[in-house]
Amino acid sequence: MRCPFCHADDKDRVIDSRPVEDGQAIRRRRVCENCTRRYTTYERIEETVRLMVIKKDGTRVPYDRNKILSGIQKACYKRPVSSEMLSKIVDAVEEEVSRAFQREVPSEFIGECIMKYLRKIDPIAYVRFASVYREFQDVRQLVDEAQDALERSRDADPSQRDLFP
């Protein structure tokens, strides 16, 4: 491990290690023996079988967590959604994918999961994501989706808006 402060190689020591809430990663607290600063690392469990995403055109590409995060970040641009919440959405989507699929997952499944979570936390981010994901052909489709999101946000119990307790 390289220290992020002094860039010393392999001069660190693990002082605390525990699984992250979702069980898919390990959080390690480290101290650099060169500069004595502390930092945290997260180690994700790597799957031996690489999950493939089946795109709308039938092509298959390797699953990439960063693509999902990037799409959600674009939808939530200048919205009051924390980066921690974005990571939680990606974690929740990954958990649903791993429960439902072994080797290949349709991109439609991933998109619908993302929209389900965005609908709960931010209606504007949801409409932004849906407009790109569903490839609206005219303004009427966009307006219909926005009206549906507006009605759902009015009818929703404020305590239900939180995606994660």
C-alpha cells in the first residue's frame, strides 16, 4: 500500500479492520510508519466470474460500477444529493443485481433499479435519468413522466423519501 500523503511504499500498518455494512467490502484503518499519518482504505471483494451487461443492442460488456455512478452523478448534478447517497444507490443496485443474476444482467434491469431509487430520493434527478435512459422521442413523453413523478412525490409519505434509514 502506498501512503496517500508521503507516497512511501509498503511502510504502513493496519490498526483496525472491519467489514463494511453491505458485507461487500472491508474497511481498513492504516497508519504510515514513515510520516505517522492515518488513512482509511476500502477493499472490495472481486468476483471470480466477471458479470457481463447485455446492452439494448445485444452486445455484452463487462459490468462497471463507475459507469453506474457516473450516470447517477449526471442525473443528480446540482441537486441536494450527497455523494454518500450516490454510493449507497450504487451499492443497492449491485446488491439487487447479484441477487437476481449470476453471469449476465440486462442493462434494462440496471436502469430500472436506478430509476426506482432516484424516484424515492429526488424527483428531478429521476426525470433527468429517465429522459436519457428511456430515450423519449417527444416532449409529451417527458411531460408525462414529470407529471407522474410530481404526483408520486406529493402522495409519498415524507419518511418514505429516505432511501436508507
